Amino acid sequence: MSQIFIVTIIFVWLTISVESASLILQLKGKKLSRWFGPKAFAFHAITTGLFWIITFSLIVVLQFGRHPFFHQIAALKYGGLILSVCGLILASWGLKLLGLKRSLCLNFFEENIPVVNNSLYRFIKNPEDYGLWMILGGFALFTCSSYNLIIAVEFMVIMIPHIILESQPLKK
């Protein structure tokens, strides 16, 4: 089971790295269309989509094995469940406000896309990402699993530069 855990950690890192590389190139004005022509977005979507599918599939497979536990406290367990549900609500609300096309970055390469500054986005600039963090952290607490906790922390640490990169166009 530890081999699956290590492969999962590698794929979490690769997934965020590939997606961040596309963002970095886009922000530096080096559009992927220069290399891949009109199929640049398809290349980007397929590549990152495959990495996300593999990563979450590995996380699901990991759930069926034995886990080293880091706590046995019932209050933390139910607190994790509440945190996960709140994260799901936050991420869903952000998705509803932003829309599916923008949430999946299907228009990331388009110009002059209006910034969403109403409702929830007045207070939190990345509710979908923060909701995902809450879900992952809450799930780790709920399952009491050291594996899930490490994956949640890794996701959070790796996503910080990614969120900074995503917010660069908003500052302009």
C-alpha cells in the first residue's frame, strides 16, 4: 500500500506542476497556441485532465487499503465531517457563481473575460480551491488517516503558488 501512496504523492505533484506550467506560460505571454496551434486548449485540457483523473483514481484506490492512523478522537472525526460538508458547500457555491465553463478553465485562453466580484467572490477570491482544501482536510480528520492527511497538506502547499499564478491576471 505504501507504493500506491508514493505514486499518489508523485501524481499530485505532477498534476499541479503541469497545470501551473501552462499558467506560467500563459502569464508570460507565451501562448500554448504558438507550439500547438489551434489545438492548444485541447492539448492543455487533455493533459491536465488525464493527470487529475489518474491522481483522484489513485486517491480512491488508496482508500481501500490499511491506513496508519494519527488520532482516534471522536470530536476530531465529526469535526472533519463538518469541515468536509462546509468545504463542499463553499466549493459548490463558488462553482455556481462562476459557472462550469470558467470553473474548468475552458475559457482560460480567451481575452477580456469579466472578473466575478459579487456575492461570495467579494470575500473569497478562490472559494472552489479553499472548499477543496476544506474537503481534503476534513476527510483526513474524518478517516483518521495519515495518508489522507499528507495528501491534503501536500495539495494545500502545492496549490498556493498555483492560486497566486491564477490571481495574477485579476491584479491587472
